[in-house]
Amino acid sequence: MNNNTLFEKENFVIDNQEDWNSLLEKMNDNSSINFLEFSSSVDFNNYLALASFDKFDCTYPSCNTITYDITVIHESEEAITITVQNLLTIATEGYPQPFHIVKISKTEKPVQFNRL
């Protein structure tokens, strides 16, 4: 998924297989990679998947390489705070990655995303 023209700047907390498959299918629409085939499975009895996307439309190699990363996951007594950053590197080789997905232990605490 070199470009992201399907998702706005969006954050997702995924807690079930149906929503996970739906996200991967939508990602397949904009990629030469079959995310359903190559993604690791998630045990939603024990984990949550956290996904953050940035809108990014560019045709490699005529654009900057951009990576979009979940850089900090902080758990307090009240909530889980996810820090997301747009990391931009100009004039480098590589493909853009306008999303980041991680899994964390299942929790009932609210998840908050903080974009820097």
C-alpha cells in the first residue's frame, strides 16, 4: 500500500476478526500486496489491533518517502494513549508507508490517539 487514497486520517481500534478482515480487504483495494494472505492473524480473545492511517497520494519514485509510525504506547490507570507521528525523509529510496498497525494486550480502557 504505497499510496493511501482510501482512508482519511483515521484511527481504528479493532477488536474482532470481522472488522480486521474488512480493514485488510479495503487495504487490498489500493495495493499489489494481498494483506489477507500476508498479514499475521490476531487472537482477538487476547489482543486488540490498533491502526492509524494518513491520507497520502503519491506515485513512487517521484515523491518523498514518508513513513507513518505509532511511536509511543502509554498506559495510565485511566486510558491507553497512542502517539502517532508522520516521519518524512526527503529524496531517499524506498516506498511510502502511510499507515501503521500494532497489536496490544486486550484491555477495557479507552484508547486515545495523539497525532504529533
